[in-house]
Amino acid sequence: MTSFQSFDLLPALHQAIEAAGYAAPTPIQTAALPPILAGRDLLAQAPTGSGKTAAFGLGLLQRLDAGAIRSQALVLCPTRELADQVGKAIRRLAIAIPNVKLSVLTGGTPIAPQLASLTHAPHIVVGTPGRIQELLGKGALDASGIQTLVLDEADRMLDMGFEEAIADIVGRLPKARQSLLFSATWPDAIRALAKRSLRDAVEVSVAAQETQPQAETWFFEVEPERKTAALAALLLQHRPESTVVFCNMRRDADEVAATLNGLGFTAAALHGDLEQRDRDEVLVRFANRSLPILVASDVAARGLDVKDLACVVNFELPSDADTYLHRVGRTARAGAGGLVLNLIGPREMPRALALESGLGIALRWGRATPITATPREVPRPAMRTLRLDAGRSDKLRPGDILGALTGAAGLPGEAIGKIDLFPTRAYVAVRRSEAEHALKALNAGKIKGRSVRVRGI
């Protein structure tokens, strides 16, 4: 397929595709959309960034009856961040279909507003397995009209222990439905889940050469106790604007982030032990370029959507080639450049050699000299984040924040970056050189006629 016009989609969906600026179908869309539109069940191997959300989003919207007030599609995601991202993507695709209601229902947030939102059934539900199971158990979510089930990033949902919750949810759905399972990897557990959940499924996969990133990739043999010092040296050498460092253990993520901060870098850990508010702040800061280094586990980084990610670091190698490709595929997207750095301890050498065999390429080895003292000049992020103690529930809009900064505070428009709104708080990225002035001006003035507490984070 060379054009979305080749697919028999509703005119409203073609209109949304054009408005979104999609030029041509991606490989996974080309492979997955025909069976999806034909009503077949699907087992698809597709990594983050491949366009799979648009593939299943177009499919479920094609079948949707917006005039029928009942829940017709259910999308399960492993994390709140990914669910939010998927919800936004489907809303964009539904922009030309009147009166489509979509609800994002996830854990880590109060359940009362979600219960209230289900008084009038949403056409599309996007959520995490634990919260969806809870709402079904309370009788708040009526699944009797579900005609499309999507299991997105199914391998990570299993990694996070959601297997029983998924089985319970699937058991509550109508048997006469379409089921679409997307996974970056195909371990035996995914095959077993597919066998239980899908019927006569079509299998599609993006070929390895289409998913393998074209990034500058280096491997470094480093003693385990010197890895963080070697990482610091490599960050100083390459100076990437944004970096995700993958650790296999939460404890290591905390330790690496703390050590890098002690050396003068700006880093934060992201893992499942963080409170949801702290997770949100870390992700906001990383996306708006005020936090250049994110140290994360695979599960925590799922759903992370950062354009032009400069560098991926494997502080420890994953145990299989599929997970490695999924990690490093976050950089060098859409023809952009990228850098991948792999720190290999002696015990990881068999894994590196297995990776070399599995990928069918020769690994390129470099030399990293760990730093031995606190560096004098560490690159500072160009932006700083300001947090406002007001949000959507206060009727605050991005334009109100922008107006306060460019008006009374007198900042030039180019000094203001990304603005993110949450129910009770908001975040704005400001050029570091202007941040203190902006902070003082906002605290001394008013936004929408009221005083708002503002802090730098």
C-alpha cells in the first residue's frame, strides 16, 4: 500500500488522516489494516513508534456506531502514560466523527470521577487492566456491547503481572467480538495469551530490517562498579541533548540517577515505586527538555513519547534481542540520527555475544575511560520547568500561562517551551536564562485575575 486511499475507510477517517498529516501508511499499518478492516482477529508484532496505534484506532473507529450509547471498544494498555497517549491518538482520528465519547480509565488516579464519567457510557474505553477489572467488578462499566478488544503492548502487561486481570476481563466480554493483540516481542506467554483470547487470528510482523534502528551503536566492556563513572565520561564526550538510561533493577535506576546528580548532571529515575504525581513530573520535565537524563526500567519507560531522542544507554543488557531492539528503537526514528551506548560487564559478555549472533551483525567495541573526579563543566539543560498550583479544574488554559509570561513578565515567545495541564497543576518550560525572572514575575502577578503559587522544579 502506498496511500491511505487504498484502504476502504470512512470519509471522516480519511479526513482525520489528512488533518493529522499522515503521508503514507507505515509497514505495520500496511500489514495490519486489511485484516483489521475485514473483521479478523490479529496477532501483531510491532514496536513503539511503528504506527500501530493508528492501525487499531482506525479499525475500531471504522466499526463504531456513534449514535448507539454503549461502550463498543476496549483498549488495554500497561501504563497510565501509554493509555493517555493512546487516548489522545484515537481522539485525533475521531475528530471528524460527531459525538464520539472516549474515556481513559487508569489506576493511580481517584476512582470517583471515573465512576461519574461512566454514568453515560463512553463509546471507547482506554485503560489499564487493574482499573478496568475493578470497574467491571463494580458493575460501573458495561462490557456487553464491546465489539473490539485491543491488547496493546501485551508483553509488558504480562511482565507487570496483569495476566490474571486480563483473563478476567476477557472472560467478561462478548464472545462475538474482534480481538487485536499487539506486542513488541513474542515470548511463549504471548503465544499462550493469544491462543486464549483470539480466534483464527492473522499474524503480522514488521520485519527485523524495518525495526532495527540505524543509530551509531557502541559497546564498552566495563567493570560493574565503574559503570556509572564510565557512563558519566561518555555523556561528557557525546553531550546528547536527551538520554534514556535503561536499568534492569529499580534499585540500580535510583543509584545511577543519584550518582549522576552528585556529579553535576540533571537526571531522574523512573520506576513503579514512584507516586503517580512524581511520575508525571518526571515525564513532563523529560519531554519539555528541562530534564536531559531519564534512568528507567523497561516497564516504566513504556509509553514514553519523546520526539528526537538523542541517546539510549543500556546500563545493563536485556536478556533477549527483541527487548534490546525495542529499547534502542526509541532513537534514530524517521531518519533522524541517534546514539546507542552499551555498558557490558564481564558476566554480560555471553549476552552480548548472543545478541551479536541473534542480530547477525558484528558488535562495534569502543573504549570508555571512567571519570575519577567530579567534572568541572557538565552540560546544563537549556530549559527549566515551572510548576503552577492551578490546572484544568481552575479553568486554566495554556494561553493564560503564555499570556502571563509574555505580558506582565515580559518574556519573548521563543523563551517559552512546552506547557502541560493537569487537573490541579500546570507545568511550563522556560529558557533557563529567563527562568528566575519568570518565576518572580508570576508569583508577584496574577493569572486570570488570581494569584497562583509557582515553583521551579
